[in-house]
Amino acid sequence: MDHTARLALPFIMPSQAQKHITHNEAIAALDALVQPIVESRVLAVPPTSPLAGEAWIVPAGASGSWSGHGGEIAAFQSGAWSFFDPAPGWQVYDRSDMTQLVFEAGGWTPLASLGAALPRLGINTSADTTNRLAVAGAATLLTHAGNGHQLKLNKNAAGDTASLLYQTNWSGRAEMGLAGDDHWRLKVSPDGSSWINALTIDAATGAATVAASLRPATDNAVTLGGSGAR
């Protein structure tokens, strides 16, 4: 075996001529892989004037001298490109968006971010491209930092939705907020597919519209969730 098992650093072999070449090759690899920093992971064309020691993560489909090295670390050393094939668990800091990356399942995944680049975060559960923040736990706390605290749901246009959806086993049962327009609504559903606008408040006038007749609190004709409903 003429290389180390983990970083593939070359060994100096017995009776080897020009041992300094092998030694310098190992030192250059360590210079790129210890406290590794890359300039970017989206540049598809090799830079024309890289500085010695600068490195990039090669994206899929890169061209020129980077062609065929997608996912690898390309470091400019001694006037030429050196490529390092990552193993699961390798970590790299991306300077362009201040993101720490980890190599897993054949790709680089953001582990943490100092900027606005972290695409999703799962706490005790998996996040995805729709639910970019996912939390599994008995409770979630959002508290103040000395004064008040607001939870803001912002939509792009009036026809979009900004709401809180309540589910039972992933099936919707109640929703409140701005659903499809700018009127505030409280909707309920028995099955997750058919919905009733139980309460609607007009955004312009404040007028309230209810779907059913109002009963006083002492009226026990309707028992929620019980057999006494009528």
C-alpha cells in the first residue's frame, strides 16, 4: 500500500528516488484538506486567474479542466489543478455564502450557515423543500427578547394563502388566516377535503359572517365530539 487509507496521502517508499516529490505532494494535499475552505460550489467554469491555494467544489456538469470532477474539491496548487474525491463526513466551509458543508449520500449538504444560505433545517425530524423548517417535539417555544414578540406570516399576493393549518394525522381539520384572499377566515373540516367557512371577517369593513346560528353558552343542544349533537 503506497497511500494512507483515509486521505490517500502518498507514502515515501523504501529506496524511492526523489523522495521530496512524494513528501511535497502529501504536504500539498494536507494544505488543501486541513481546515478546508472553498470559494464557491456553483462555479461551473474554472477561474482564469486563481490564486495559489484557492479551492472550489466542482458542480455537476462543470466544463474545461474541471469536466468529470463533479462533487470533488478542486484546489489550485503549483500552477495546476489538484482534485480531491471526498468521503462521507468530510466538511468544508464555503466562503461565498458563509456555509459549512458536509459530504453525505454523494453530495454536499449545508450543515450550518452564518448567512442566509441554509436551505432547510430539521429538528428531530426531516425537513424538505416545502417544509423547510420542521420541528418534532412536545412543544415549540417562540419567546421575546425583552419586549414583545410577533409571529409573521407573509404572502406574496392577495390570491395566495397565509394561514395556520391544524391537522389530525396529517389531515386538515381547521384553518385560520388569509386563505385565497385578504379576508380573515376560520374554516373547519370533518375529513380534510370538505371545508366550511365558519367565520369570515371582511378586510375592508370588519363585518363578520358566520356559517351557523349563534347559540348562548348555556345551550347544551350541541355536544362537541359526543352523541348529543343535533
